[in-house]
Amino acid sequence: MINMRRILHLIMAATAAQASAQQLPQLTQYQFNDYVVNPAVAGSRPFFELRTAHRYQWVGIQDAPRTFTFSGSTPVGEKMGLGGYLFTDIVGPTRRTGVQFSYAYHLKLTQDVKLSLAVSAGLLQFLIDGSKIQFHDPGDPVMDDQLRGDLLPDAKFGFYLYGPKFWFGATAPQLLRNKVYFLDETSATLSRMEDHYYVMGGYRLPVGEDWRLEPSFLVKYTSPVPLKLDLTATVRYKDTFWIGAAYRTNDAYSAMVGYWLKKTFQFGYSYDIITSNLQNYSTGTHEVMLAITLAKQATGAPATQP
């Protein structure tokens, strides 16, 4: 006799590995939401920042991933940074919701170069909606139509090396590697919040007095999934307007555009053109970034936008 509870756990484990096997939000405009990637970014810029990202992935495919993030960060004096963020990532019948708060300490290495070290901690909720799963036997009591899931502690560590013309950092989310029990803790589970490793960097290259070219990258790795690489090039005009293009390995090409009004209100939009077999079923991915940035020049950090 087939063990339906075992099959359900297999389904849940497979669902947790969807969206390129990532258990954390994926953003094309990562350089504008860098604090969500790395908590050590908090305090590296002389701004109090509030940012949101709205991502609608694989438009045209039912139950495709949808992601929302909201973050805030600020410098505290010249050596510290505080921040926090929450996100919701919905994929099919599953929903991941997380909230974290962070503390960063900035060490001055040279006159222009600083190193930030940060820790972040919070909670992660992983839910599955039984009403969206159809079984061959509707009367099987393995799962009802309710939301089932788990609420778990979570932690992250990151470092961030930066100066007026460059930035480089790495972070390790989901350090606790908690197991996720959807039904009860007495049953075996195949679902675990796996280690993720991110490395991010970029360079600001002046082109004349008003223009700047900024190449950047984001490397993402979690075992046993092949490494993913985002390569991005952004052209900016007077820290006000920007256009850019990006490539994500085995996934998509992207185009982006944005505007920073009076160094206060930011808007960014990106569109992903799918390169995988999903292009036969989807028209692409839309992502919108909105932000408010309020200057705090007393920190002495470079007043450039992220």
C-alpha cells in the first residue's frame, strides 16, 4: 500500500525546490535591493532608506512565483547601521514569509575604504495551502484544506567592503538550517531550509562629468544546485536616471530603467526575457522597485545611490 504521507512530504520537498531551487527571493534589481541580500549594507550609505520590490515571475504560467519585499536601513553615527526587512514569496501552493532585523558595524580600513560586518536574525514561516492540492483520492485524510506549515528562527551573517568607487560583499542566509514540518514534528520530513551563499560586487566607472558606468555581479549558490550568476551593466546620468541590462545564467536576459527624483524618491522597472524552455509558456517577468531615501550626510559615507 502506498504511503500517502510519504508522497506528500516528497511533493512538499519538491515544491520547496521550485524557482531554480531557491528558497529565498530572487530579484533582477538586486543592486537596488542590496540590503535584502546582505545585511552589512546597512549604514554604508548616508541615507535613511525604505525600499519595496514587487516581482511577478513567469507571467502566463499558473501559480508562478510572486515576490514582495519591504526593507529599511539607516546609518547610526559613523560606525553602525541598523535595518530590517520582510518578504513574501509565493510559489504554487506554498508561501514563504520572513522577517529579520540586523546590526552592522563599520571598520575604517583606509581614508576611503570601510569594512562592514553584520548579523541578522528573525523568523521564517513556511506554509502550504492544502486547498490548492488535488489528490487522486479526495477522501484521503493525509491533508485537509487548511494552511499548514512551520514557524522557525532564522539568522544571517554578512560582510561588505566598500569605497567611493567599488563594493564587494558576501552573505550566508539560513545559517540555522532548520527542518520544516508541515504536518507534525513526529513525522519524518525531507524539507530543510538549506544553506545559501551569495557574493555581490560592482564598480563605479566615471564617463565624463555627468555619466557613470556601473558593472556589477551577484553569485548565488546552494547545494546541490548549479551556481547561478547575475551579470549587470548600468549606465547612470547625474545620479538621476539610469538604464541597464543584465544576464542570469540559464534563466533570462533583462532590461531595466529607473529614476531618482531629487535624491528622495526612486523608481525602477525591469523586464526579464526568459531563455529557458519556460519561454514557450510565459511572456516574461516584471519587477518594480520603489524607494524613499532621506539624506543623513553626517555619516561621511559617499552620497551615491545604490
